[in-house]
Amino acid sequence: MKLYKYTTINEYTRKNLKNNQIYCQSPNEFNDPYEFIYKYDDNVDDKEFFDLIDVFYSKEDAEHIKKNKTKKEVLTDMRDYYYPQYCN
């Protein structure tokens, strides 16, 4: 899996690089609703896929999703939320 993060270089990005970490804002907080596109890769295993849920959702929502939804349901929900113009 690949992850790209475009950002300016400042004290926070230097600290993150030094500590081998990355900050990612939740897509719910983006100022552009079309900025987030998740491309599903069939080769991503279940654990890796659901680890992404921890990044995109609050702790409580992530736990609920992991217990109650399949990958397909999660992707459909994300599509419907972020790209309502594509929903039937």
C-alpha cells in the first residue's frame, strides 16, 4: 500500500519525519469534499484495510464499523458520503 502526504516543511513535519510518524487529518475535516479519494486495492488484506478505518474515523466509530460492516459496505458508505453525486 502507498500513502502520499503533501505538506510544507516546518517544525512539525521535521519532528514527524524524525519520529517516523505522519499526521493525517480526517477526511471529515477536509475543506474540499472532493480532496479525498480512496482507491480500493483487491490485494489489501482485511487487517490492513480495517487498520485504515482507525485513520479515517473516531475511535468509537471505527470500533463499531469493524464489528458490523464488511469492506464492501465501508467503501459504499464512504462513496455515498463523500461523492453523493455518484449514488443512485
